[in-house]
Amino acid sequence: MHDNFVPVMFAGLLVFLLTGFPVAFSLAATGLFFGFIGMEIGLFPDNLFQALPLRVFGIMQNDTLLAIPFFTLMGIVLERSRMAEDLLETVGQVFGPVRGGLAVAVVLVGALLAATTGVVAAAVISMGLISLPIMLRYGYNRSIATGVITASGTLAQAIPPSLVLIVLADQLGRSVGDMYAGAMLPALMLVGLYLLFIVAVAILRPSWVPALPPEARIYREDNGASGHASLIALLLVVTLAGLVWAQVHAVVMNPLLDRAADVPAPTDEVVVLSTTIGALLALVLAALNRLLRLGLLSRLAEQVTFVLIPPLVLIFLVLGTIFLGVATPTEGGAMGAVGALVMAAIKRRLSWSIVRQALENSTKLSIFVLFILIGSTVFSFTFNAADGHIWVEHLFDKLPGGQLGFLLVVNLLVFVLGFFIDFFEIAFIVIPLLAPVADKMGIDLIWFGVILAMNLQTSFLTPPFGFALFYLRSVAAREDYTDAVTGRRIGAVTTPQIYKGAIAFIVLQLIMVALVLARPELVTGSISRAVQADTEAVRQQLMDMQVGDPDSDDPWAQDEQGEEGDSAQPDSNSPADTVAPPAAEDQSAEEDPMEALKRSMQSGGKP
């Protein structure tokens, strides 16, 4: 039992999980059960769990996890205020006239919902209720339609402010802001892969993704024009305004931020503020056009502006302040929750019922995460006490390929686990075991976390327990029905069709994982690096502090000479009992504070 304690403990955890016991309590029960067994057989001291209450109290004090209820509250309020419905209708009208336009609209709206709500269930259910009937009405291939909806809903796990990234940052001991910055480019590239796939389908199989017929385009001008020309003109104006701001950004912002006039502004700061200036200009122009009845913008351009700009402003409020260092992720989440309430109130869709539902669901999710984290802490407490982390290291130290071999095996393990268990459970059970090994191998943990986040996204699409598949199954038609617009009979959506539609997008997600593995700079290039210090300037400052003999021209040389002369060659005339102890002993005492503390405790606290 001594020699095989850790593998037996793993087997015990599997037994608890297979019995159907909740994951949080299975973890805690395994940790406590094997902890007491270890104490009985003499593997652990009797006071093993003495520090456990402090660990649990530390979890309750974790400020990083406060971002989870804030972002959840923000997402649920936006979802209940029918923001997804407005976005899908508007963006669908913009891209509907081209083949695959509805699918493109679903991907783009899924990305916007991911950046504002961060909740997979809300995104998949909303798009399934709104977009799926329209896509089936106009002849979309069923597997393409269901696959686009489920895959676009899972973007909430990759695009900040993702709950997965918050949990991974907490488990890896890294900044949530750095995790968000590192994940942004790969997430946007994944959106691009989805769009390229739809374009390829539209070219190779145009009958699978037909365009909207003219009678389905609701935003038309009195002369019959679609209004796209006005929308393109508005887009060009705001783009030009953003480029102009980018040129004068440093001149305007450097004095406000107490920066030197010749210091260039960070690129992310310029991009965020330029985008904000363009978005606000579009909102002002659309408002003036409507209030003064100028007639310069089409109905489509006005609708797109009033529907898209508020979410974009909210994205800036949350992610922009985090990336610029103005707010922590927790503070950004709080501002996002307030912004969502304000947006819902402005649209007159905020009610006490919506607030109560949002608070209840946020509380449930927060408690769910908290209990899993407490259970995993109890499990890892016993696991690490049995040197389980060393056992895990030995499992991977013989792998061929070094870092790449380790990452390939880990991603394969996480991908397979995603077939059966939830991403929260994987993050709290597996990641704490793998993170020390990755850190010891010199792997950047932000890069490691983003790779795992992209991989965990597949867990929502892989049968038999892909949650996005279940969400869509719950709202897709189970029986044939008569379409209310066309009057045609439309067949039911079957579960195999939903599963088949997810396969292509699982492959796209795995391609993105491979790209991030092959090109770490996609992640690390977006993380701000620490300022490199001028070592000569630091040395000069330290010399100015007059360390050693102040009369010497080189205090460092004097100090070293004093050490060599005084400690290595003590005065032969001094008494033996006044001779200083050897330098090695002094150095050892200074380098090992635990030994000093032990001697102090043995002497009753006396120095």
C-alpha cells in the first residue's frame, strides 16, 4: 500500500465517480478517505488535515473567482433582454443576400455573444430558437445548420471573458488579464476558420447554404434598395475616423496619462481607443440622422448601428479596461454586469423577474464552482502529501519528444476526457496535476493554458456528453411541423444530424489547437513583457547608496575585501571565543530560515 498509494487513490476516485456521486463530493470524499487510511498505515502524520481549514478559507478569499458571478450575471441579463434575438435578426439581414450569409451571421453573432455573455448555454439556446427555424425554412443543410449553431455557441469558452480562462488562470497561478490577452488572437483565428469553412461550403456546395429570398429581407428603402450602400459608406467614415485618431492618439493621451511626448503608446491601447472612437461616432451619426430626419442613412444602416454599437461599447468597457490595466478582471466583470443592467433598462426590457433569474443562476453557478474547487483542494491536499506530484512527473519524464511529446499526450488526454466529463471538472482535477510538470519543463503556463482552453472547447461538441449538443437538442424540433411563414411541412431535427454537424467543427478546433502548439507566439506575442532594467544604472544606484566603506572609491571591492580579510583571516591576536563562525555557516543560516525558526522554537522563542 505504501508503494502504490497514489495509483490506488486514483482508482478510488474513479470508483466514486462511476457510482454517480457528485464530482465535488467525490473529490472531497476520496481525499479524506485516503488521508485517514494514510494516517492509519503511518504514511502521514496524525495532524495531516490540520491546515486544511486554512486552505478552504483561502479559497473563500480568492478575489479572482469573484469574476465568475459577475460575468455570469452580465451574460444572463443580456440573454434575458433579447440581445441575441436583435443581433441575429440584424446581422442576418446584412449577410442574408449572399450564399451562406445566415451561417456567417450565426458565427459573427456567436462571437459577439461570447465576448459579452461568456455563457455557452445562453448562446446555443438563443441561436437554436431563433436561427435554426429560419435556416431550415430556406433550405439549409441540416448538419451544416446545427453544426454552425453548436460550434458558434462554444466560442464563449475561447473568447474573453471566458469562464474557462478565469478558472485556468486561477489553477495555473497566472494573471487572468494575461490569459485573456494570450487567448484573444487564437480565438479570433478560430472565428476566421469557421468563416472560411462556410465560404468553402458556399463555393463547393451552394445548395447547402442558400441565400435569403428577396421577400425575407425586411429592411428595404422606399425605392426598393437594400440599404447596403449606405451601410458601407458609414463603415468607411468610422474607419477613417479610427485611423485619424490612431495618428493623433499619442499627442492627445500622453499628457493625460503623464507620459513623455516622445513615448509611443502601446498598440493595444491605440487599437481599443480607435475602435471606440469609431463606434461612438457611428452611434452619434445614426442618432442625429434619426432625430433630425436627415435621411442620410438607410434603415439597415441605422438598425445595424443601434443594435451592434451597445454590445461593442460593453466589450470595450470590460476587455478594454482589463487590457489597458485600468481594471482587474473582477472589476471589469462588475462594470460589465452594471453595463448589462443599464443596456437592458435603456431598451425597457429590465424587470424584477429578469434580475431575480439572473441572480439565482449566477449564485448557482458560483456555488457549483466553489464546491468543486473545495473538493479538488481536499483531494490535492492528500495527493501531494503522498508525493503524487512526483509520481505524475515520473509518468511523463520518459516521454519522447520533450516539451512537444508532453503537450501532445496531455492534449490527447484532455480531448478524451472531454467526451465524458465537464470542462470545470477537467480544469479542477487534471490541471493542478499537470501544471507543476509543465512549469518544471519550462513551458510557458499562459501558452499551456490557452492550448488547454482551445482543447476544452471541444468537450462541448464531442458525443456522447457534449453539452452544446444537448442544449440544441432541447430546443430543436423533435417532430415535423408546419412553418408559420411558408406554410410548408418541415421535418424534425434528429439527434444523429446534430452529432454529424459537430464533426467538421471539432476538426477545425483541433486544427486551431495544432496551430497554437506549433506557433507559441500567437499567444505569447500578445502578452506585455516586463520592462528590461538597465543593469549598469542599477549598479550605479546601488553604489550611490554607500554600501561598505564610504571613503572607498569602489565600495563593492571594499566590501568583498572586508569579507575575505575579516572572515577568512581573523586577527590572530583576538581571543578564540570572539572569532566569528565560518562564513559557510552564516550563509547556511541565512539561506535556510526554517532551521533558524526551528532553533528559535526549541529555545522557547529566545534568539
